[in-house]
Amino acid sequence: MNKNRRDFIKKAGVIASSSAMLGTIGCDSGKNVNINKGDGKMKLTFHSYELKLKHVFTIAKNSRTTTPDMQVQIHYNGLTGYGEAAMPPYYPENPDSATKFYQKLDLGQFNDPFQIEKILDYVDNVEEGNHFAKASIDIALHDLVGKMMRQPLYKIWGYDQEATPCTSFTIGIDKPDVVQEKTREALPYRVLKIKLGGGNDKEMIENVRKVSPDKDLYVDVNGGWTDKYEALDMAHWLKDQKVVFIEQPMPRNQIDDVAWLTENSPLPIVADESIHRIPDVLASKGVYTGINIKLMKCTGLREARKMITLARAFDMKILMGCMTATSCSISAAAQLSPAIDWADLDGNLLISNDPYEGVKVVDGRLVLPDRPGIGIRKL
Amino acid sequence: MNKNRRDFIKKAGVIASSSAMLGTIGCDSGKNVNINKGDGKMKLTFHSYELKLKHVFTIAKNSRTTTPDMQVQIHYNGLTGYGEAAMPPYYPENPDSATKFYQKLDLGQFNDPFQIEKILDYVDNVEEGNHFAKASIDIALHDLVGKMMRQPLYKIWGYDQEATPCTSFTIGIDKPDVVQEKTREALPYRVLKIKLGGGNDKEMIENVRKVSPDKDLYVDVNGGWTDKYEALDMAHWLKDQKVVFIEQPMPRNQIDDVAWLTENSPLPIVADESIHRIPDVLASKGVYTGINIKLMKCTGLREARKMITLARAFDMKILMGCMTATSCSISAAAQLSPAIDWADLDGNLLISNDPYEGVKVVDGRLVLPDRPGIGIRKL
């Protein structure tokens, strides 16, 4: 057992039908016991796991080298579904809040994992917020049901395995030499997503273009611009730089300014910070060209699929994004990727201690495994 | 082979990968040959079937004793998915138009029925319109895929088998003694749907109430009222008669009048004639309280599920309706019924020559069979 795997066993629990803590089990410790085999009830186990980033990661608001993370498992009749809550520090959830949420759940009351709507309605109503923790349960339940049906989720949902998009690879805000080094490192990827909003926007793009003059670029401003006229000027300049779209150019509360920018911009304007769940999709109609769906923010696959349906009905573009995360939640998101326009599902590529193998990037494109459920296996 | 079954063989065809007519096969004739076994391609067969109504059926616009119908089958590797297009004469489609549509389809180009989105996008784009014919393909494909996964559709979709609503039983516009007789016949059903708009609205309700004083009633005006003030007066009167909602009170083009009625009515106002596909759901927001989804009008289960997602996001109520039809398309619609508020899925109860057994009505409630796909078996 290497060090990364030992890190699995930092904080763990088993939530049984009584909602009580029954014991401490690390899912990858070699000691995992299925305490529920054949008794027809669902049981939840979980543990925290610190994700180690390959590079210091800088966006408009902060820098960091790790991401807190929770790994969850739902056990049922000898099968295990895997889920994850990846929790960057600029969101309100963390392993402690997730642990408290899991301890409130009584999944043992359900004897049929197929009842996804009923079970996830229950999970959603146990307490407000806790979107990341809810997403981890949602992913584990979908993985479990996929395994019960012996089919990958993309097949169960009627999607074409061949219709997956390329994923972008993210380049954080940094000094010229680091940006150029990261751009070189990203040569296997066909699309780059450049973080802007740090005051050196043109320099960032110019340094990327020195190494990679022709690649498609997405830019993500994380709400870093505040003047709509300057934003429009940048949109025109970025279009000349072969940028495909601009994500969250301005703060989420500058709705009228964003609507004006969207109407006048030569590039699509995609909502990110503005989008959590279904009501945010309704509110983004007429304000943005597209939305960025993230499993952690929207409570998981069930809600993400509904948001896709809404966005398509509104003729909006769809980007799927992610946190830095393991191949667990990234592979879950990738199951939906045949239904979207743009993927930014590189979170597992940014960490050095991924405990799973799942979706692959081959010639820049997401390749879905044939395995059932979310399609991961432990390394 | 009884007479009803011989009626199956009125018009039939086999559409293979070449789109050519290969032969004439009645699916219930005892002569059905699976010409595609194990070759990994999908093949479409179909035949017309005249539905015989138990009673002369009268709504605001016409009366009839039969309903034209097409039965379709998709064959793949030894499995068969069943679909249906039930085609009342007041809609623009009929067995001839459906036959022409089926002959344009080349399902043999697809070697994986799981690719529902891709296949049904193709079917939808072959030609505009043909919603009923498209629905029959959609139902057969979903039935086939459910059989491949060995699961009923409601389980694949994550619904609770126990959450099905009661279905209403429809009483057409008729003379007092006939209305009373039909109401007596409908005693096993917990909810009645009364057709109004024939100029004898109060008399209709009063005759129902003579036989069944307490049962919940839905009313369907089929656009028969044109004055919004009279409509509002009727809404108040109907509320006193323990009516639950009013379906399509006014013609679909009187949008402002309907919006006014919805705002002022003490009863929910449900769109029917106004609703076909997804764009109609968008247009009904703020005009109606709820929508009536019918598989035949919306091209089938795939689009119906998306309409349910949209209506829920808009906080709208959902009724599912049907045509007079066999247990094939009624059982398909019933698979969605755990996700809706009100069901009017009695179309199979109104015919005397149903060739299938599927969803049952037990103590007024829809009961979904455990069989895979849409859950039907031939009688």
C-alpha cells in the first residue's frame, strides 16, 4: 500500500440504516468489508481524501496545491457504487460539512436502488445546500444502478459513445514562463481553457499563443471583469485570437451588463458562477448564450440531465465543467458528455494521486470506457 | 385465430435496411418470421389494425365507432419491440401517411438500439410532422431497449412503481340516459373525465352526479367555449361540483383570454390542443396551469420525458392523456405516470379488440407490470 492509498483512511465512516456510525472503513485500505451483503438494504460508507495538484493552481481569487475531497460508496447486495465530492476551498462545503450531511442520511430505508427519483428527492430534502455532498450520493447511486443493469450510464441514457467532445485542458493564471511550460505540457490536448481576470489577460493569451499558435482556446474570467465596454473590447480581441467562448466574464450579479455583453459580443458568453441548479438555468435564458454545468454545484447527474434538457429547449449551448477531482466524478460527468457542446473535464488530469481509472483522453477526445455505471475501476 | 386477430393483417410491411418492402407479415397472424435474427441490424415491420370502440364516442367536434391504428415492431437479434400509432380522424395522420413515413425509414443503418438519441433524431429529421408515426417508432425502440436491459422502462428511468396515479375514465357527450349508463359502467374508476363543450355542459355534469355524487371529476372542453367571462362563470360552477381541473376550455388561439381565465379561475386550467411538442410547453408557461402530454402528439416517450422536465421546472401540473388505443401505447404512457399529477390513460378500456395485456387498473389506480420495456404481452 503506497502513501497515496494510505491517505484514503483519514476520515471514514459507515452510515447504516439507523443513520448511526457503525465503524471506520477505508474503501481502498484492503480492509473494506461489505457489511450489507444480501440483506436488501442500501448502506453508505465514506472517507476523506486530499487531492494533490500537479501544479500550484491560480484563478482570479486564490492559489492552492491541494483540494479537499470526500469519497463515498453505496453498498447493496454485494455491489458497490462509487461517488465523490471534490471541494475546492472557495465553495462553502468541506469534508466536515459533508460528513455531517452523510450522518443525517438514512439510505437503509430504501430497498430498491432503482428508485432514483424517490431516493434523491429524499436526499435533497434532508437539508438545504450541501450540493457537493448530495452530488457524491447521486453519483454513487447512479454507478450502483448502472452496475445492477450491467450497462454504462451513457447507454442507459441513450447516448452515442462516439459523440463525446474533446476536453479542454486548463491553464491557470501564472508568470509567462510557467504559462508557456504548461501550454507545452498540454500539447496532447486539442483545446485549452485559459483562466483570465488576473490583470494580465492579454499577456496570458500571448504566452499561450507563443507555444500553441493555432489551438482552439476557451477563456474563463471567473467574473473578473466589471466594465461591460472593456469586456466587449476584450471579446473582440479574443475572437481575433481564435477563442471559442468566454466563460463568466463579469460578476454574477451584473445581470443587465452581462445581457448587454451577450447581445453585442462576437463570442458566446457562458454562465458559470451564475449557474448552480435548475432555477439558475431559467434565469440565464436571455442573459447568457450558454451554461456551464458542474455535477458538484448542481447536486449530481439527475439534475444535470434535467438542466441539459432545459438548456436545449432554450436553444442554449452547454459546457460541462468540473473541480479538480478524481476519475470518479470526472468519469460520471463524462457519461453525459455526448449530450453537450463543450467539455472542460480535465480535473483528474490535474492531480497526481488519482485512485481510479475511468474516462480517458485519446487524441484530445473523451473516450468512455465500456464498464458499467460511471465506468471506473480502482488502480 | 379469431376475427379480431385476422384484422391485424389488413396492411402490413417489413422495412429492412434497404428501405424496400420485403414482404407482408402480420405480427399476430402466426406467420411472423424474424428475418433479422442475429445479424446485428434493426428491422421494422408494421401493419394497420382497426380499433373497435365499445361505445359511440362523441366529443365537441364529432362522433365515431372505430379508430384507425398502426402496429409496428422493431426486430433486433431475436428480440422485438412493440409500438403503436393510434390515429383518430380529427388529426392529420392516418394509416396511409404512416405507411409512407415508415417506408422512408432506414433503421438498418443502426447496429445499436441503445443509441436512442441518435436514432430518434434521425427519425425526427426524415420528414416534418408525422408525430403519430414517429411516436410508434419511439415506443417500439424503447420497448426493445428495455427488453435488452431486461428491465421495465419505469425502473430504467428511476421511477417508483407505487407512485402511479389513478386514471380517469372518459364519458363522452351524449343523451342523459347514455351518460348515466356510462357513469354506472365507470363505477370501478375513482375519477371520471367528462367531455363538455357540446352545449349541454351543466346537464352532462348533473347526469353524472345523479349516478356518482362524490367522485372526483376532470372536465375536457376541447376548446368548446369562446367567451372568457362565461368560461369563468362555468369554472366557479364546476368547482362547486367537485371538479379538479378544466382541460382546454377555449380554442388554442385565444391565448390572452386563456391567460386571463387561468389567472382568475378557481380551478387549474390545463392545455391540450395547445400542446404538441417542447416549444408548446415553453409557450404555455404563464398561460396555462398545466399541460396534457400525449405520446402520439409529442412523437413519443423521449420527448414526453423532456416535456415533463420542462413543466416541472416551470412549476406546472402534468396530465397524461391518450387516444383510444391498444394496451401497447397506453402501457408505454403508463411507464411515465409515476412522474405526473393526473392520468387520463383509459384508451385501451374503450376498445373491444385489444390484442395486448399490459398496464392494469386496480381499484382505480394504474398498476405497472413487472415485464421489461413497456410491459405488454400478446393475448
